[in-house]
Amino acid sequence: MKGTLNSYYTVWLCHTKLTPHYRKYVDRVNATKQVYHLRSRQDIAQFYQTIAAQTNPT
């Protein structure tokens, strides 16, 4: 039980401390880099297709 509670605390810390920094970073680099926000398996599959098309021009 103690391990589970520690895990929840760690997730909470990441969400409150790290996530805002990552979001600021993504907003900052979005102007100069291509940013992908993958939210589903379909998004991941589309991402792979996009990358494959860019790296294997036919």
C-alpha cells in the first residue's frame, strides 16, 4: 500500500512541477520545430506514416 501511495505522490509531483515546464518548452520551440501531440493509437500510426514518407521518398 505504501508503494502505491508513493507512486501517486510521484505522479502528482510530475504533473504539478514538470508538466508546466514541458508545456512552456513545447510552446517556445513550436515556432522553429515541428511538434507532434500524439493522443491516440491512430495519431501514433499517422505519425509513423508521416515519418516514413519523409525518410523514404519514392
